Amino acid sequence: MAGERVKLPVAERQKLGSSESRRLRRQGLIPGVLYGRERPVAILIGERELRAALTGAGGTHAVLDVTVDGGSEHSAILKEFQRDKVRGQITHVDLQEVRLDQTINAAVSITLVGEAVGTKEGGVLSQVMNELRVEALPLEVPQHVDADVSALRIGDAVRVGDLSVPAGVTVLDDPESVVATVTMPMREVEPEVEAVEGEEAAEGEAPAPAEGAEPAAEGGAPAESGTE
């Protein structure tokens, strides 16, 4: 379960722009936006504080008690974030203010648990879905949902309808959607080589004479054709 509230102090950004954002990142600060019920507020967050908030028990689904410049608290969730493609560090965050008594939609990760019986029979386990869309109160959004694949034999599948979610959580995806399956490994089939007209005859076999051509003279010399 998320079920965790984490205090996250932030400051309002006075200067905007890409150059200012780069300067903040060099100082260990992450630029972002807090989307409130009234108006969005440009903010900056300490990188260490943000990392600590998002790596706790609630993970990225933790409810954040955000205070802007030491003011009143805003209950918020992580709406979206961007990472540096090379270093992997978070470069920007969007937070969304929420009411704790109103449900929200969220995408939670699906974790496969157990060892499928079919893999011991030579099958290949494949995870088709990585995330599950759910609706729940902010404090009841699970960090992840387990999909037990232990009983899967070759040809079997786990579907969304087979997943177990906590009370108070509503699954929004189609119950028939496949989450994971065990299949036979693909076998490479070598293409058949078709005989090509005009290919050399097999070793030890004389080629058939072309239509209208004179047979070769005895001894293997070519027959003469035409007139002098």
C-alpha cells in the first residue's frame, strides 16, 4: 500500500526559463510545478529531499505534504517527472494537489512472482503488461500489484481479472487483458532452397541438350553446326 504521507518542503521559484533551471540543477535543486486547485505554482525542491520522499514505503505513489515557503500544507501526489537520459537524474517534477477523500486514477506497476511450471517444461515466460490502471483514494493506491505465475503451464496466461488488488481499489483495465503468458519457444525454420532453372546438373550427369541442338560428337567434341 502507498498509505504513507511524507513532508516535502519546497520554495516558490522567482525566475523561470531553461538557463535558470540548469543553474538550479547545478546547485542540487530540482525545478517543478505544483498544480493546485486554484493555480499552478512554479517550485524548486532539494534533490535529496525529493529522492527521500519518493524512495520510502509509498514509493512514487506516496502522498506528499507539500509546504511552499513554510506556509500551509498541500496534500499532493507525483503527477509526472523527467529524467536526464544519460545520468538518470530527475530534472523536473510535476506535483498535483489532491483531496484525500476523493478517488484518483493511477498507474501502478505489475510484479511477476513465483516460477512458472511451464518454464521447467521448456516454455518461455513473457510479461505482456507492465502497469495496471486503478482508481482509489490517494492513501490507498498500492505501490505495485503482484501477479502469481507459479501455476502457469505452456499455453496458460494470467489475465487482469486474475489479479488480486487491495480492498477499496478498482481496476480500470479490461479483465480479459493478458498480463503474462507461457509459450513454446519459437523455432527457426530454414527456408527451402528451390531448384533454379539453368543450374548445373548434378555431378556425374550430363546436361540435357537444348531443344533443336545437335548432340555432341563422340569423344565429347562439340558438333559442327551451320554451313561453310
